[in-house]
Amino acid sequence: MTLAAALCFPLVANAQNQDSVHIRKIYDLALTQGQSYEQLRYLTSRIGARLSGSPQAAAAVEWARQEMEKMGLDRLYLQEVMVPHWVRGDKEYAAIVNSKITPTREVNVLALGGSVSTPALGLTAEVIEVNGLDELKKLGKRKVQGKIVFFNRGFDQTHIITGHAYRGAVDQRSSGPSEAGRLGAVGVVVRSMASNNDDFPHTGGLRYAEDAPKVPAVAISTKGADLLSKLLKEDEKLQFHLRMNPQWLPDVLSYNVIGEIKGSEKPEEIIVVGGHLDSWDIGEGAHDDGTGCVQSMEVLRLMKAMGYKPKRTIRAVLFMNEENGLRGGTKYAEVAKKQGEKHIAAIESDAGGFTPRGFGIATTTEAAYQKALAWRELLAPYGLHDIDRNGGGADIGPLKDDRVALIGFRPDSQRYFDIHHTANDTFDKVNRRELELGGASMAALVYLLDKYGL
């Protein structure tokens, strides 16, 4: 060790000790006096599902504003954003019919978000099963026209991180309806984006291409998908009956809810924490993404409760319309860039409220990433071992430029896609300690980002 290094070592060690003590206090406060769990109880159990444009989404905005008002923040405001308004309509009905093997078998389905409706009396057609978009395209129009396309590619269960399996299957849901429509299909059934096998279908957004016919599309539960696949192997001429009546209504004025603590030394430098306030119209939107919202608010509350005065401005943003439009995230970035705001980091919590495992940190330089990686020694005692460069999130993605670090909070992923986008995503599936640990984990990283920058 050089003389200069030897002289600096006590200073570095003392700073690390101070950081360790401060982070410990964050966790102690969160675990003994955390408010995230009770906030989530109200958001999910009293307000419930809150798809953009719905009265429940409007109620969630006002609830979040009132909750942050209690904190005595330096600034609290609503940011206007026009959001799409799709409604599901009556409960969907689907059945396997005209099979030589079995009587009519009803199956559980959910319309994909944004889907058009079937005719009033429904539609009935033969089914053709495919294992993905490539297989569909190889079949060609002659084999697909007039049929219902059944996309049945499941999760690759060999992935340790279930989000990787989701990304490997979700193109069927997002692009499948348009690709099938181009080939003359009259409808689409997609195996639910799920890591488990049960009878809860998983909804989610689709993206109709402008140059393709719009055909009605549903997600079928994994058990329903297995049954349909089995019966098709025994009778390829069986038919599927589908009836649903969703519709698009005019766009609605809504809001991002934004609160901040102003920095004492570098107020122009902004660190964002956020989650999305909207959810799909089924279940209660607990893990997706009520947990991310209350954890983001908890970061600010913990700072205020500890009397911590950040150097930089710390801002919590509850984004509207992540699920079926991303209007909130897009609007936030648009306004930030127009006003010349300088964001140095943005952290998104949108992967559930399970046990914290780490962060994905996408920085603009290798030096910045290595700086963040060095904090693992301080974070590891709290289970935050999983730190790599695959950071970001849907709502913070539009902020991307050559200055801002985009960071995804990573909880344990094993159970998330059991309930993602289902009626089963309810408050009772959230564990208090896991939730409060998540807010503390985000607050610990924000503390380090605020103190040292990137």
C-alpha cells in the first residue's frame, strides 16, 4: 500500500462505517414502523383494480395525492396525461365444442387488453394450434384462413429468472393477433403467460398493427390450454366458441402523482423512484404494481422520518397507464426534457413485492457501473446480492439518455408470474416483511446515489 493510500484508508473505512450505520437505520425503521403494507391494504382492498380511464384509477390518484400530502414534502403535484379507456364488458364465455371425444367443455379465458369484440352471438370456428409466430407464418394463409389460431408456447421452465421466460413467450400475446389476422384467422387464443399450471387466465396488452385486420383475442388458463391441446390431438376438427364484448371509449384525463424532497446542495440533480398506479381490471393489482407504488412513497417517508436531508432532489413518481399505453411514463419524460431537468438516476419497482434480491443497473459508462457495483458490500447483508447491468423499466425507459442510470428493483421472481395479470393478484398474496424490506432496499440505494452520485 502506498503512503497516500494508507492515509486515505481510515477516511474510506469511516465513510463506509457511516454508510453501514445509516442503511441499518433505514431497515430498522422500515421493519418496525413501515407504512407500506397498510397503504397497500387500502389501495387494493378499498379501491381495487384500476385500469386507466376507470373511476377506480381516478380514486387511486386522489388517494396517492392525499397519502403524500401527509408527508410534508417540499413539492407535490399532479401531472396531466390523457390516457386510453378500454373496458372489458360482460364476462367472457368460451367453450370447446363439436368434439368427437368429449361433450362441450367450458374453459376460462380473459380478453386481452385492447381486444375487439366478437359478434354479439359469438364466433365458432375450427382451431389450429401453433407453437409461436414462426410456426404460424410457415403455415400460410391457406391453412389459417377462417380458423381460430391457438398459440400454445409455454414458459421455458429452465430459466432461473422467470422474467426471462416471460419475455421468451410474450410475443405471442402482443403480436400474435395481428399476425394471425393477416393470414385470415377469425380469432386468437393465447396460452397464459404463466409459470404455473392452474385455471386462472392471465390478461395483458396486445398491439394491433395498423396494416392488419383486428381479430378478437383471449388468454386461456394454462390448464385450459393443456386440455385444448390434448383434445386437438385426438380430434383436429373440433371447434372453439368465443363470446365477448369489450370496447374502446374516448381517452380520459388522468394524472401522474409526483412528490419530492428538494436537494440541499444539488437540487437540480434528480433521483426518481417510481411504480405504476394503474392495474388491469381484474384482481386488485397488488403485486402489479401496488407494491411498487407504496414502496416508492415509502422511500420519501423514510427520509423524512429519519430527518435525512438529501443533497440531490429525491422524487417519487406514481405513473399512470403503464399497462395499456405507457402514456404516463412518456409524458413524464417529455415534460422533463422540455424543462431541461437533469435526472441522474431512476429506479422502478414493477416486479412484485417479494423478497428483495438486488438491482439491475444500466449506466452510461463502465466507471459508473463499477462504482455502483462497489456498493454491493454495503447492500449484501440485506440479501441484495443480485446486481448486474440489465437495468431499466417500462415507465422510466423514456428517460433514457447519455446521463441517466436506469435501475430496476429486483425482488425474488419465482412466484410473480403465478399471479401476474390475473384475478388472483390480491392483497393477501403480499407478505408484510417482504414488502417493507423492498421499500428499505430502494431507500438504501437512493441514499448511496444521493451521497455519491454516479
